[in-house]
Amino acid sequence: MSSPLLLSHDTQPHPIAGPTLAALLSRWLPRQRWFAHRERAVTGVSVTAATELAPDIFHLLVRVEQSGLPQDSACYQLLLGAAPDLPPRLGERLLGRMEGSRGHDLLVYDALYDPRATILLLDRIRRGGVMGALRFESYPRSAVPAGLMPHVLDVEQSNTSIVYGDEVILKLFRRVQPGINPDLEIPGVLARHGYTRVPAPVAWFHTTQPFWGTLGVVQRYLPRATDGWTLALQSALSQGDFTDHARELGALTGELHVALAESFPVGEPASDHHTRLADQMTHRLLHAAATVPALRSHVPGLREVFIRLATADGGLHLQRIHGDLHLGQVLRADGQWHVVDFEGEPAKPLAERRADRSPIHDIAGMLRSFDYAAHVEKAARPEWATRCRTAFCDGYGATGLFDPQDIPVLLHAHEADRAVYEVLYESTHRPDWITAPLRAVARLARHE
């Protein structure tokens, strides 16, 4: 019997189920927070894998083509429902109306906001096995509880996270790439290493067609946690003392890097590593300056920062790192800090996010985050950021493999590169925030 959306259990690539669904997706996808390159027109949509979880619930992998981008550049994971009627609470999740296989009009909606669908999805993960293009797995002796009520976290992010009964959290990677996602790989390895400050994964699922790729990870949930950004911003706005927390975060980051260096292979940089790194930073600077005019007056000073990096002596080992560390990626629960979200920057290729890099990359990201907390919202409080940055480096030096304050040239260059990225990001996504990274760029270009 054919399904309402004309989608079969066949996992081979096939045309999308009719032009109506393609048109609905072409209009709906660019409005989603997790959709990349929203400024570029969608020129094609096709379903590459479809799995029927229930007669009216479908898991889809959708290939999207956009103007000015390579074909087959993006694959997205969707959970769609199709029903003759929708309850009012799902009205805002509606994609639109299309004709079903039996001539009935069906309402197509984002089923990740339908508790019935997300309960069904977790149950499939819990039971394991294969269903259509999906394979569900769990770690030995890891029990995923049954009968938990779901709620979707209402936060701006590049993925969708669903909390079940304040016990586990399912993170769904909306944009899917071939290979294992580091948000499954790294926490899994650290758990086997015995590192407890990263929530361990208990189950996951992946696609087998049209490629092997991680789709979602289930981890233990920290129900009473507050993210570091919220705590830091509250402290900065009230001119409070955050140095103890910052020092603990530095120590935590140092411990994390040691655990990663013990759990994954570590490499030595090539003799021209700094030169190539400086060239890459300069290239990113010139690209950003061509897009953001306010950045152009700082180009000479920043180029000098990168020239100093190219001629710097010595270097740090290269290893697996967090990749996108900032205050929003740490949680405070039961008097301790925990690190989450090892996915890296979703817009970057998976191979790049899994590559070895210098630990200084993570350090610079956290230092920039302190600076953000001190310069958004109301009046700037640079002295608050300075105290936090110093405390963080002190904490890192006490537990890490080196002291960040002993390598000022490397740290300065990585901070500058991060600030340039932030200017470009804010100009595109949050223009009201661009003042914060522009202030940092001006300071860093003066070699301060």
C-alpha cells in the first residue's frame, strides 16, 4: 500500500514525491535557523532516502541545490508528518497542503514538534536495529528509558535538540555529511577514557543510504544546568566577579585537552606550519574585508599580526580539540562545569572539523567569548573581560600542557583570526552585534 506522501521504503535515490512537496520544501527550508546559505535561492530539492516510521510519519534525507553553490552541496535531515487535519498546537509547524496518493488533501508539517512522532523516534533508537535507510545503535549496558515525554529546546542553533523527561537529550544533526560526527565520536572516546566532564552518549542512529553519516546522538541530560554565556553575561552586566568561574573554566579546558591528547593521536606541526597558518588567516581577513567595509581600515594592522605569527619560533603539537569552544558550549550543574557540543562549525566540511589543530584555537575562542559578554547589551566593561581572560589563562596553565601566556604571538594571532570571523558572521546574521567584534579587531590591530 502506498504511503500518503508517495514515498516508498526503497532507499535508492529517487525523485521527490511530486512537485508540490518540492515546492513546499523550497519555500520552507530557507526560513529555518539551521538552513545554511539562506541568502541563496533554492534551485532544486530531491529526496535521496525516505523511511516510513509510521503511516503518517516520514524520515527524509533531502538534497538541496542552491544558486552559486556546487551541486549536491547540502543534505538535510527532516521528520515530516502528513495528515488530513492538524491540532492547533502544530499549526505554526505547517509546511503547506499537498495532494496525497489517494486524492485527499494532506497537511504536511515538521513532525519534530509532534510529541507522538518524537516518542516514536526515541523508541526506535531504544530498540535498535535497521529500518529502511536508518540504523539504530547504543552502547553496551546503556539503557535508553521508555515512556518519557519530549519537548524541543527553543534555542537558536544549527541543529534540533529534544529533551525527554529531563533524563536524556536527543540532538538531531539537521545538515548531514558523510562520516561520523565529532559530537558522537569525541564524547564516546572520552567516556571510554574515563573523562566525566563531557556527557557520555548512550545511543545514536545513522543513515546507510545514500552514504553512511551520523544523524543523531542521545546523551544524558543535565536538568539543572545553566550555560556559561548566561552566567557570564549576568555577571558582566552587574559588574560582578566571575574570575573564579573563569579560572575553573580554564582548568577544565586544560584537563579536556590533556584527555583528548591521551585519547587520540597527537602530531607535530610541519616546519612551515606557522607560515601556512598565517597565509590562511590573511586570506580570511581579505575575504571578510571585501564583504564588510568597516573592517578595511584595520587590515594593515591585522596583516602585521599574522606576519608576526609566520615568523614565530616553535609551535604547539596538533591534536583533536573541541573546535568551537565558547561560553555557550559549557554548562554549570551541581557546582561543576561540563563541556558540550563537539560538532564544530556545521558550515565547515566534516573532514576539516575532525582534523587535528592547535589547542590555542579553543583557548582563543573562549577568550573572545569573555570579551563578547563584556561588550554586548549595555555599556562596555573591558576591565571585566580582562580579569576573566587572565583568570582563564591561569587556570589553563595549571592543568594544561602549556601556559597560554607564554606564547603571546600565537594567542594574539588566533584571537585576531577569530575576531575577523565574528565580524563577518555578525554582519550576515546579527548586524546589531557587530560592534563587539569590531572593537576587538581595533584593539588587536593595535597589537594590544
